[in-house]
Amino acid sequence: MGAVDLTIQGSVMTSNMITPTVVINGHHIGAHYGWQRITVPAGPVHVDAFAQWTRTYGQASLDFQLAAGQCVPVFYAAPMHQFSTGSIGHVRQQRKGMGPFLIIMAVLAVVLALVVTLNLRALG
């Protein structure tokens, strides 16, 4: 036996209120944000992770060999929006989609500022 040291990056406040789904060698894991150790048989390991909101998104997969007694770190980071894949690897991962997310937030801020400005001018 060996272990997968799974870390789902983010939290309910910074990622998704629904915890991403993790499947290891075809078995659904009761995953949660943060670190957890999952015991698995030695040999080939296939890890799938994805997030779910109105649709499935953030799909990512990782394959590796696990030796008996070995602990392999696996990090998963869901993307910033539903139109990108997730990131998975043996080291801490960057979240994909930050650029489009920031652009959308900037456009919304500009629109809000215009609406407020136009309403203040109409009143004054």
C-alpha cells in the first residue's frame, strides 16, 4: 500500500461552494478543500479531478506509479471560471483563467461607475 497526499487548493470562499470531485483509480473520494491522505494500492495510479456548478468544468488528470510505502503529493486547482480546464500536478498549481476573470471584473466596474455617474448628473 501507498498513499496519495491530495491537496485541493482554495476554499469555499475563494473557489467554489461545492467541493471539486476527485476520482482515484475509478473510485470517488470524499474530498474536501485542503490536505488529506488517501491510502491506495501500490502500482499505477490515475487521478481525475473536476468541479461542478451548472456544468462540469475544470477537468484535470494525472497518472503516476506508486511504490509500496510511498506518499505522492498531488495538488489540484480549479480554474477561476467555468470555461477552462483545471490544473493538477505534484507541486502547488496556479489557477487558470485569472486574465479573463480580471477583465470581466474591470468591465463590470467601469459599467457600474458609468451608471452611478450618469445617475448623479441626472439628479444634480
